[in-house]
Amino acid sequence: MRRLTPYLLALPSWMWLAIFLVVPMVAMASVSLQTGNAIDGFAMTFSFSNYSDALGRYSTQLLRSLLYGGMATAAMLVIGYPVAYWIAFKGGRRKSMYLFLILLPFFVSFVLRTISWNFLLSDNGILFGTLKGWGLLPDDFHVLATAFAVVGGLTYNFLPFMILPIYVALERVDPRVVEAAQDLYATRAAAFRRVVLPLSLPGVFAGVLMTFVPATADPINAAILGGTANTMIGNIIQTEYLTNLNYPTASALSFTLMAVLLVGIFVYARALGTENVLEAAAR
Amino acid sequence: MTSAIELDDVVKEYLSHGEVVQAVKGVSLDIAEGEFFSLLGPSGCGKTTTMRMIAGFEAPTKGLVKLHGQDVTNVPPNKRDVNMVFQSYALFPHMSVWDNVAFGLKQRKTPQDEIRRRVGEMLEIVDLAGREKRRPREMSGGQQQRVALARALVNRPRALLLDEPLGALDLKLRQAMQIELKRIQREVGITFVYVTHDQNEALTMSDRIAVMNDGLVEQLAGPREIYERPATAFVAGFIGTSNLLTGAATGGTLKISGGRVMVPGQDGDVTVTVRPEKITIGTEEPAAGLSAVRGTVAEVVYLGTYNSYAVSLADGAEITVFQQNAHDATATAERGDSVWLSWQAQHSYVIGS
Ligand SMILES: Nc1ncnc2c1ncn2[C@@H]1O[C@H](COP(=O)(O)OP(=O)(O)OP(=O)(O)O)[C@@H](O)[C@H]1O
Ligand SMILES: [Mg+2]
């Protein structure tokens, strides 16, 4: 009995995964190979051309999504690492308060937060409208409906998912180890490069995973801040599914995106997540 | 001899929950080059804080730190020619043993082949050759300790600071490492500043000892002096076992409950310490001129090489006596026996108050 206990305890989560992940995935995989239309119904024809057709039509959006997701992730890393570092090493007794502030935006819904950025950045809104009124900005200046707005929105929305794992990794670094490096003639910069940074890489790895995947797949930011010229793959999937009722194409695109992300993660894990990298960083 | 490390009236205050805590309250030390110098004291007395100021991790609130004659009070740790072996080792967890030991040399841009030679030699000395690819977490406490030692020593610093380096080891390994450390120190000839709260360790290894208590140095002297002539009641109590007798002396004699203590040349209130091994236990009344006290044996403990007696006096005070098992293992006195204790006048050591 006792030996079974761990399995019994894990059973609910396995059931959950089976019902809400595996079943819909199998269903979607099957739909992605069907043909037909919403009125007459779909039939399984093992039509792998669904994939090539979808890719042919939407490769621009797919590449754009990867680009925007990558840019947003890079921006989050550049902004988030110093914040995590500061909280972990200089936060003192107020650490938990700073962490709470980082999480504060989550108390407002994701869509609402993005819409408020739309308000803020709109061409003649409170910010740019006022500045234009004062003659500080040219009349045709705009941020909304540009790649900058979409990447900025993604960066803003997913930033906490970058900060938190890096913070956790940095928080675990023993300050004595950093002192030991300085005692052994390392400057502050060298101590960071040789000791702090390598020890925080697992957090960076987790942070990049937790932001790149959802940012690449996200439809909300492009829809609200991107206008018509910055459509991402998430928007296409949504439109195909909800507006065009073209379930096979939507499913094929979803699977393609998933495959691309999985391959990317795998390559990335091989390159960064292993001990080899830590060892290399130690040289 | 030139001095390697000088502390000039150093004070360190911390602000903790809005309150000022004085961890070090004014310490002056002058440590000679090549000396094995120990800081000894109970937990929380400021040993680590003192070391951290020498290494440069903490700036003193007041006072000066000098290394080899130069004022380094405001010099960062990476520019000080001293290395520290941390209380918790603080090895780099993501590096192999080899990379840990080579770290300092690499930072100093030592040529590759010299790094290879010196790290190899050092690992040989600390008996870790063949384990250079291991990670710290794959090593035992004793091995980690030796890595920490090698990592500091390989740089040939002019002074090595060791903060309770043997604290985590079991007794056997600790004794072996004590001998090893002493041998290494003799061989490389560099100044060792050694922090410990183990009095035996300090007594056996050091050239000189600073006994610290509550942020201050109570006594600074050689091991023999510290043991035989403790400067304060705290030192007498902290180092070894010691009997403290107090009272008013008249004409060189201190009258206590059940006897007399000879304190030549003393008058007025005095505090006297007597080491347990200096006291003779017997049934006959001691000769005049010796200190002599009557009491009842309250406890006899057999300790192998010697017996320990607790003898209670008429007023309830207790005196501890050690007697060597030189001839036979039977105790001189049993529990409940009425006995005479005696010792020579020179063994009553009057503590300066
Ligand atoms: N960063 C700090 N902030 C506040 N108080 C501190 C700090 N560091 C040390 N102290 C206090 O200073 C005193 C001396 O500490 P220190 O670490 O020097 O003791 P120690 O002699 O090394 O003790 P141990 O033998 O336990 O290592 C202690 O009372 C400690 O609580
Ligand atoms: Mg300490």
C-alpha cells in the first residue's frame, strides 16, 4: 500500500493531463488532416496538404511571430536580469515588497492591460495628443500599429515571467561565494562574469522558456496594438478557427507552431541548459 | 620581525533592525610575518568580523587596517595580498576542483603552463591529486576543506586568513588536518591568522593567541602564558578548567572556607586561579607554606589518563582536581571522603582585575 501511495497521489494530475491535454491534442491532430467545410461537415482524408497549404499561405506571419517573440524575449532579458539582480542582492528586507510590485499588474486582466496601452499610445491620446498639441512631436508621429508597439506590449506583458525565475536563481547564490571570487583577485565585473552569471543561467534558461513560447503564440498584443500590418500567427489561428470556421487549417497551423517551438526549445536546451555550458562559463 | 597585519583600534558597528550593534569594539593587533596567530573566543565574539575587515569585505567603522606596513583600510579585497579560507568554504559550485584552485591564478593572468604546474603541485600537497575533475558537491567535508585551502594557498599570498577551517570535521580528521596545516605553514612560511573557538586547537597550533570576548581582546600572548597566567577571569574560565577563588587577603594569605591560599605580597580583595592539575589531593594535613584547603569529595570521574575530583568546601564552593594515573588505577579518595587539597604558592595565579 505504502509503495503505491506516490502513484495514487500523482493520479489526479495524470488524469488531468490525459483529459485536458492528450485528448484535445489527439482530436486536433485528427482535425488537422480532415477536409470539408463547416456546413457539410469535415471528413478524415489524411490530407497532409493542409499543412503545406497553411504554411505556404502564412509563412510570413509565422516568421514574424518568431521574430517578434524573439525580440520581446531579448528585451525582457535585458530589462529583467538587472531587476532580478537588484532585488536579490540589494533588496534587503523589502525583497517581498518588490516582488509583490512586480506581480501587481497580474491583478488586472491581460486584455485590459493591453487595451490601456492602446489608450496610452493612441495617435491623439493623452500622451502623444498632448505632446503634439504642444508642438513637441510631428503631427504624423505614431507608435500604435507598428512592430515597436507589438514587441513593446509583449515585453511589458510577459516581463514578470522573466524576472521571477532569474530572481530565484540569483537568490540561491551564496554571497560568500561571490566574496571568495573577489578575495581571489577578481574585480566586481569578473566575479559577476565567472561566478554570478554562470550560477544564474538555469534561471535565465527557465525565464526565456516561460516568455518566448507564450510571446510567440500570443494573439492579443498584435490584435490590440499591432493594427493590420503586424498580424502574428496567433491571430491567424484565431481568425481561421473562429471567423472562417476553417478548423483543419487552424489545427495544422497550431501543430506547426508547436513543432517549431519544440524544436527551438530542444536546440536551445542542448546549447544552454546543460552542464557543459556551465563548465564553459567557468573557464 | 616586520609586522604582516596591523589593526589599530578597529571598531565595527552594524545597523540591525534600527539598532546599532557593536560586533568589534576596539581591537588592536600586531601580527608578525610568518607567525601562526589565532583568534580564539566564544561564538559571536567578533572573530569573523575581525577577519572580514582584514580581508577587506567589511570597512571598519573606526580605526585602521595595515598590511605589510601599508594602510589598506579602503582597498578592495581583490587588491589585497591576503587570501581567506571561509568558515563555510564558499567553493565555486559550478567549477571542478581544478578550476576552483586555478581561479586566483587565472584572475592574475598567470601563464597557462605555470597555472598547470602550480595547481598540480598544490593538489598534490593537499592530497587531492586524481580528483581534479570532481565538483565540490561530490566531495566529503574534509575534501572540500582541503580544496578551499588549496584554492587560497596556490596564490602564495603573504598572509592566509582561516575562519574555523576545521569546524565541520570529525575529531580524527581534525587532528590530522591540524598537523597538516601546521606543516604547510612551516613549509610555505606565510603568516596564518587562524580563527577558532576550540581552545586545544589554538593552544597546540599557535605562536600567539588573542582571546576575544564580546568584541574585545581580553588577552594577547603565547599559549603557555595564556594557560598559565590568564589575564582575566574570562580567559581563565575559557581556556581549560580552572578554579577561581576570591576574597580579601591579609599579609599574603587569603582565608577561604576550610583553609588558606598563599598569595605572596598581596593585600586586599583578590581573585586567584588554580589549575586542577596543580593541586595535590591527600589525607594528611599539608605542610606550612603550601596553600591548604579541607573539603569533601563530591564526585570522582575516571578519565583514563587521569582522575577528576570535585571537592566541595564547607561553604558549598567546588574545587576541581586532576590527578594523573601514574602508578595504579585506584583512586586516592572515594566519594564522601574528607580530604586535604594543597598546592604551591607559585601556582596561585592572581588575576589582574
Ligand atoms: N551583518 C551583520 N549585521 C548585524 N550584526 C552582525 C552582522 N555580522 C555579525 N553581526 C553580529 O556581530 C557579532 C559578532 O559576529 P561574528 O560573526 O564576528 O562572530 P564570531 O566570533 O565569528 O562567531 P562564531 O564563532 O559563531 O562564528 C555577533 O553578535 C553578530 O550577531
Ligand atoms: Mg565566525
